[in-house]
Amino acid sequence: KGKCPEDGWDESTIELFLHELAIMDSNNFLGNCGVGEREGRVVSGLVARRHYRLIHGIGRSGDISAVQPKAAGSSLLNKLTNSVVLDVIKLAGVRTVTSCFVVPMATGMSLTLCFLTLRHKRPKAKYIIWPRIDQKSCFKSMITAGFEPVVIENVLEGDELRTDLEAVEAKIKALGAENILCVHSTTSCFAPRVPDRLEELAVICANYDIPHIVNNAYGVQSSKCMHLIQQGARVGRIDAFVQSLDKNFMVPVGGAIIAGFNESFIQEISKMYPGRASASPSLDVLITLLSLGTSGYKKLLKERKEMFSYLSSELKKLADNHNERLLDTPHNPISLAMSLKNLDETNDVAVTQLGSMLFTRQVSGARVVPCGSVQTVNNYTFKGFMSHANDYPCAYLNAASAVGIKKQDVDVFLKRLDKCLKTFRKEAKQERSINEISDSNTATEQLED
């Protein structure tokens, strides 16, 4: 039926299934005589076993989704994977999605592929409207495709950084709709930035007849992000949304899913990919989804949401204990931010030092964001880089509750963070005491004089 099974398969069943697919490929035929330049020959048995002897990859030279006559098994693997992934995207919340395909590139290059496909539809266009998010790959995806990003600064609402819809519309009017390739919006992001106002952006795109590409990097795991995409497509225009395989399905880095609501446009994108492609990302995600089943994946999504609530409440307690606060970002369903105002005021290098301390204590993924850092990416200068704004009011630390996180991860992180912050407080107290003694001695000397 091309759907993800409700209950996961055991490993031996999955391996049997993969071996059955592999023997349908010509390189595994007993009497095969290959006289071409690409015959699926592999010299290392270890490499062959690593890929379950599915050596031919996916697609043909003109279309990544096309069937290869001499690789029936690999072609079937490709078709089944795309079908199963489509089923899971619907399960995750985007019910009306019509088409998707797995592409063996990470999110940034997959976005580039979408932009290059739009180039043929809008030959005059040279600008991409991009509500700012300080993450290099999504910015470089536009540069690599040969377009000029038009950065729309976010607006501060409470602690949250949100889409400036008025600025988006004003820029469309100023540049002319025909000169704009698309609006490039974002769902999943680091707090205090929150997902873009997708519904409103989708309506603007529909009104001005401008394509809309959504960077949904790790949004499949969030029902809120998926709901935003579903609603945006319902009330306005979303042409494609791109998500990472590793972040959402816990497989090795190297694959993404390009999905959309117009099957012919998604097929156009797949035909834009030049040549055949590695089957590894498709194989990894198919094995994973067959082993989890829909019930297993739903359980992971439920656990992630529960861990987000737990991380939020415990990080708030820790922040209060250190005279800091958990930033109020209710529209971000995955990432949290805790202020580091006192640390920043005590010592201008203490904030970045905290990041180093956490990393050396084996805390990965936590981002420490100082105030006022400047960075140039492809000749574009961003003030306050990593904070998604020129002048965010305070330095802060990020932590995220992503799929697969365990209670132990949260507890160990909080324990190590607490210890690091206590170290800074102790050092600050000692420094104050030294300064007080020094000031007292200076005053005594002045009196004696």
C-alpha cells in the first residue's frame, strides 16, 4: 500500500525485505554480463554489505525519481521510501500534502534546488525575500542559487522575534512582484526567534502571485510547525517545504525531503537534480520508519513534547536561582532561551567562556549568544549575528528539546549548567572582595597622607 506500517518490523524482517529488493538489481544477477561504464561493481565486500548490495543508487541521468531498468530493486526502494515518507508527513500534521521525494542532500542544498527550479518559471526575478534567521546554510542556499537575498529584520514582541509583515509587503511593492523569485520563510528556529507568520505570508504570496518556499528544517517533529504549513497552504500559497532527514528521523546527515501541494511542481524539482543519486539517505529513512512504524514515531513525537515541557519548567527554576530568567517565547515549540544578563554585565568575555565550559563538559547543542557580535557571510554583514536581530536586549543561552531527547539528557545538562554558573558567581564574588579590599587600602592611604 506504500504506507508506513502501524507496528514496526523486527530487524531480521527488514533485512530479508532489503535482500529481496537487492536481488532485483542487475549487478546481483548470477549470470550478469556488464559491459557498461556503470555496472554496480563494488570491490569491497564490507562496502557491499553496508549498502545491502543496493549499489545502483536512485533515479536516472535526467530525473532523480525515474525508474532504472537494470535496477528494479533500487527503483522500488526509491518509490516506496517516497510513499512511506509522504504518509508520515501527513501523519505529522500536513494532511493535504500531495507529493514529496527524498533527495540525497542536506537542507541547504535542497533549498537551492527549489530556487533553481523557480528560476525557469520566473526568468526576470533576482531577489528572494527572507525574514532574517541567523543560520548560515539557509542564507547561503540563496547565494549559491545565484539570487540576491533581501533581508527583512524581525520585530521584537515581548521577548520574541517575529515576522515583520508590513516590511515584507513594502519590499514587494518597492522591488516589484515580477522581480521577486519567492518568499523564503522559516518554521523551526532557535529561540527567541519564533516560526514565521506562515499563514499571513502565504496570503501575501497568493495576493502578489509570488512563490513561497518554507525552510522546515526540523519542523516535522513539531505539530505546531506542521500545523502552520497546513494552514498556510489552506489560506494562501506554499509551493514547497523542505525538511532534514537527520533532525526529524534520527538518521545520518546527508538527506532531506522536498514536499509540496502541487505534484507537478515537486516533479519539476526532482527533474532539476542532475544525474543519478545516492540511495543511502532513502535506505536509512526507510529502515528507520519500518522499524518504528507509525506507532513508534508517534511515541517519539509525544515524548519530545513532554520533554519540552520538562526542560522548560526546570530551566526556569535554574534561571530563577541565578537571578536570570527563561525568556518568554510561547510561539517556539522546540527551542528555549535563558537570559545571561548578569554574566554579560560582570565580564564581557564570560558569555562566550560559558559556551566553551559547557562544550568541554560534553554538553553539545547548547548555543551561547553574546550581544553585539558581527559576522560577514558571503559579503553580507550581520550585526548581532546568531541573535536574529541587530540589537537583542540581552545575551542568552539556547537549549532545544528535539526528537530522541531523554530525561537524562535534560537532567545532566541542567546539573552541568548550574555548576558552570556557580563557578562564575564565585569568581565574581572573589573579584568584588579583592576590589573592596583594594578600595579600602587606597582610602586608608589617602587618609594617612
